[in-house]
Amino acid sequence: MDTRKMVRWISGVIAIASVATLIGAATGLAATAATPQKRTFRILHVMSYHSPWRWTDGQLQGFKEAMRGLPVEYNVFQMDTKKNSTTEMKEKKGKEARDMIETWKPDLVYTSDDDAQEYVAKYYVNKTLPFVFSGVNNEPKAYGFEGSSNITGVLEQEHFVESVTLLRAMVPGVKRIAAVFDNASMWDPVKARMKERMRRLPGVEVVSWDTIQTFAEYKRKIAEYQGNADAIALIGIFNFKDDGGKNVAYQDVLKWTAENSKLPDFGFWVDRVYFGTLSAVTVSEREQGLAAGRIARAILVEGKSPSSFPMKPTVKGAPVISLARADKLGIKVKSGLLLSAEVVKKFDWDR
């Protein structure tokens, strides 16, 4: 091939390659235009309490599990109302959370537990911003959520009958129960549901429904129960004040109880058992968050309206037994019960 033919051949190859490149680029641009890029969803999680804590962290973990595979940017605001329990501090934290909503501009707000509803979510009823909640003990109407166009979520209802049944399987002689509450209003509907469900526990009675203000009063009540009750329901134990007017950490309340009470006790949450309570059929924090996350996913991805989702509780509970506390109380737990429950072998403070 002479030089001129070679030049013409090379020029032709270059021209063909250039056309192919242009066609490929054009095709790529068309494909990009036809397939919209995934947007990143901004989700603000307002937790009533704090982290680290199994209850709050477990709800968020379950929520994220339901959102897996989606591009999500999370922002978390901790109201920490177990420490900031005065109305003034709750209002302050609520205002800070609402300010974050206005500045960060999330696509959806996930609120957990009751204080986040009282001091944050209820201010947005029937607005355009969607809210999904979990861990709510109170009735939705207490926050104006009934009939709301933009707020829905998952209620937290305790497994009272199941918890008493588990306790009696370990201690058949339990007939008289003393129920303990602090002064938080969130316990009012819990107490009402417990009273309503007592009819399903023939032969069992609650001999006292005590609302306790201080840790010193709590200690006196526990001493009294030793002579007039067979077991204690430890429900509200967060707001007991010390001599300086500050809240006593619930872990310290439960440790003192394990060291000073000879009565079996129960609650409704797994973390209580790790800190000394004998048993519980627990409300699953993971199931609460998972259910809320599934709703949020449908709202953001499928465009469903929050009002299309009924506000209802999760139903799955799990038995938990503190073998450490059972040993301390001299209770021999049957192997069948241990095989069917989560077993806590040590007190948390001994780990």
C-alpha cells in the first residue's frame, strides 16, 4: 500500500471511530435523561430520650432496617427527657427540635416515644411534612393525631397479661401485685389498660396503684410491699427525685431494688431485666422501629399518604428472665421456661 492510500485508510478509520464515539455519547446522554438519578431522602429522627440506650437505639435500628437499600441521610436529635424531665426543659428541647426541622428541611420526621409527640410532632398536625412515630403509649387523640393527613405511626402497648403469666409460671403463689408509677402523664393510659385487662387474670389483684414522687418515698413503699404484696410491677421508675431534686437514674433504682427487695418483680421492657428486674414479656424495640420504617418507606417511595396507615400497636412480644435475680431470690426456674426465653445470667453492673 502506497503512502497516499495508507493516509486515506487511516483517516477513514479515525472518522468511523469518531462517529461511533459521538453516537455512544449521545446514547449515554439519552439513557441518563430517561433514567432519573436516585434522590437522597433526608430523615430527621427526634427521640424523646437518649443514646446509647437499647430501647431508643433499637427503634432507630429497626427503622433503618426497613429503609435498607434507599439513599437516606439521617440526622438525630436527642431530647433526653429522662434527665430533662421538667416541663420547662421539655419545652426547650422541643423548640430546638422544631428549629432543626425548619433549618434542615427533612423529607420526613421520625419521632419516637411520647415526649417527642407532645413537644414536636403535634405542632405539625395537618401540615405537608410527613411524620411517622413509634413507641407511643398515649392515645393518638391526646396529640391531635386522629384524622391527621400527615401523621401516623406505631403504638406501644404493653404485654401486661403475658408478663404476669410468665411471672406466675416461675412463682405460682403470686396473687397480690403492687404497681409502681412515677408522675409522668404517659403512664395514665398504661394504667388504664392494665386495669381493663385484669379481668383476664382471675385470682390476681393489684393491691396498690402507687404514683411515687421521690426516691426516698419509693424506698419506703418497697419496704411496705414486703408485707402486703407477693410481687411488684415496676412500670414508671424514671422521675423519682433525690434529695437535691434531680432525677435518680432508673438503673440505680433497679439496682437498689434488686439489693433490697425480696419480692419478685416484672416490667414490660428488656433493659429493665438487664438492670435487675426478674422478668418481662417485652415490647420489641426492633419491631416498633421496623413497623415505623415500613410506613416511612411507603410514604417516601410509593407516594402513599400517611393517613392511609392505621395507627396500631405491634403485637410481637418476647419473654426475658433474669437468672441472676432468680438465683438471688431463691427461685428455681424450670428449664422449659429458660429454653423459651431470653436469659440474662448476670446483673448489668457485674458484667
